[in-house]
Amino acid sequence: MTATAIKKQVDSYLPLLSDKQQILVLEMIKTFLNVDKDAKRITRKQYNKEVNEAVDRIEKGTSVSHKEAIKELSKW
């Protein structure tokens, strides 16, 4: 999809949103623009290593359930 086609679609959909929804879309766009430019992507090798380590933790039973994680995060 070309940039022109994308702009045309955004221009046609934006007026259909409520004011609150338009504000949310604007904030989301601003967030995309403020991405940390110094952040470096990890390599595929590093990604696979981290995935394998996570799988190992799950298989060993040393992982935290989703329910437990939510409970811990709610304390922050």
C-alpha cells in the first residue's frame, strides 16, 4: 500500500471517529514518533536464546502463571 493510499484512507476514516477517539489516535501516533531511537533490536540468535530459556523455565516449572503475574503487577 502506498503512502498516498494510506493517507487517503486515514483522511476518510478520521472524521468518522468521535472526538475522544480522534484524540486517542493522535496520542498513539505521537507515541510512535517518540520511540527511543537509541534502542537496538536484538539479533535473531539472542531472540531464540531468550525464547529457549523461557521454554526451559516453563518445562522446569519455575515460571510464573499469568494470574500470579497480574497479582504481582497490581502491587506496583
